[in-house]
Amino acid sequence: MDVGSARSVRIEGKPERFVVCDQAGRAPVVSVMLGRRAVAVAHALGGETMALDPGACEPPVSARPSVQCSVKRAPQPMHVDVRLADRARRAGSGIFGERWEYRSLRLRQLSGDNVVTWVDHEVELPLDEVFEDRIVRHIDEPGAPSADSCGIGFLVIRSHVRQGAALTLYALSASGLEARAVSEPLGMRERWRDVIGVADVVGDGRRRIVEVAEPHGAGRLQIDDIRGARIEPESTLDGYTTHRLGNSRQGIGALLDVTGDGVADIVVPTSDWKCLAVVTARGGVLREAGRLSCGTAPIVDVLAADLNGDERDDLVAVRADGTIEAWFR
């Protein structure tokens, strides 16, 4: 595998998740949250301890409950904010360790300084459904960037009290947000699924949704294609996970080329959290290409991010004993 140079270091403390922290006058840095402090990853790998203000840190863009983007409309582009909203004590599986779930997906128009001016549209679910999710995922257009930076839509996990979780892709229309494509639900109550991301993992130029169905059970890694109004599975492989019960961190994994064939691979923890596996979907069939590392301490988080400022995504993982593992590409 064409992973690049590897480095590891062990830091003191109990890692919780990766975050991105602002620095005055400098570029934001990837850091590890350790209770009430954050430690910069690149500095730790270099033998330094750089503690940052947790108040200046937030989840990576891929793990946030809202998306801000622009849609092309006359006479000028419209800037919008799409976010999960309206917490409600509705029936969910409680996988995030909280007694509430979101019941709405809200589209708001923004003014020039990103201050909300009014609600443009809102999708409110019926009483027997919730958005069992903490992330809004923005799906770009394949190929060259579109003039419409909001891309083809926003992907969220929508759960039914009896039928379990389904994926729904909402798109912007003339009237606001509408469901453009949906998957079949998992078919039973309290059956959940989690999304790692969206990328061309097959090598045909089409973006696929990469998810793990039932990450607390069989751990079925799955690639899905968006075909018209349907989100349909193409290939599955059991034995992986992306989420811990009671934790709000979702989609633990990364999509980037590790095998060196020019196509994004899936980097994901095994179901026991001990190994970091590389799975390829090239040609449309999932198969494990190898394992980057295995250890007795369970994996806590995985992230693809530029660690050294060369504008290329590197790969970093952190384990429960404070071990940071990084692969520079």
C-alpha cells in the first residue's frame, strides 16, 4: 500500500476526538481533545506539546450539524445555511447517549455577514420519525466544481420508530428543500446506520455513499449509488464499525487513496476497534486490501486532514491509550 511515511507518539490524557482549532494569525490546526485541553497533532508528532484553547476548537467540517453554501439565483447568488434543528424527546434508539433527537431540517437564507435573516424553508418530520443524526453532509457535484456550491444536496439519516434508519438526500428546489433520493430503511426498530462520507471509490467517476449499517452489530460496510429517486446498495462487507454507543462522534473513518491506484479507499476501524483496515471498492466490489495498524488499545477517532501544510490530506488515528498514529502522504 502507498501509505507514505508513518509516525506515532503517545500523549498523556484520555483522547476524546479530533477537532480543528483556530490560532490567531495562523492557519487552524488539527488537534486531539483531552478533557478540558486540546493538543495539536503535528506538534505532538514532532515531540512538542502545544496546548490550545478548547473554546477555539470545533469539529472538522465533515462532522458538523450544519452546512453553509451558495446557490446560483438571479440577480445574485443566494447564501444559505442548512442545519438539523428543533430537538424533541421523540422515540429514538438513544445511540448518542441523549434523550432527544432532531425533528427538522431547516434552510435559512443568510445575509452577507452570515447572520440569519429569515427562515426560508423547513422540513418537519411526522411524529413517528426523527433525524437520528448529528451531521448534515454536503454532496458536491462530480468532476469540476459547479457554479452552485451547494452541489446536489444534503444527506442525513432519517429513522422510523418501527422501520429503523434510512438515508435521505435533500436537494434545493424552487420552493426550498425536498427529498430527492431515499434508501430502504433497515426494516426493524432501533436499527441504525452511519455514513463515513461520499466519494468516487469505484473508479468510474461517480460518487458513492460509503456507510456502515448496524455499526454496533454486524457492522456491514456498504457502498450505495444514487439512482434517480433511490439510494441503492451496490456491495457490502461485514466486520467494521464507525460509532460507539453513547457517543456523538459519527462516521469514524476516512476516504482517501491509500493503495496508490488513484481511487479513494475506505479506511475504517474493525468491529472490535483494534485494527485500522483499508478496504477498496475499485470495480464495484468491496474487499479488504490490508490493515495499517493493530493494537490492544481501541481506536478512538480517525481523520483525513492536511497535517504538514502541503495541501494534501494525510491520515491520522488516535487510540484510547493516547497513541497518535499518522501517515503522511
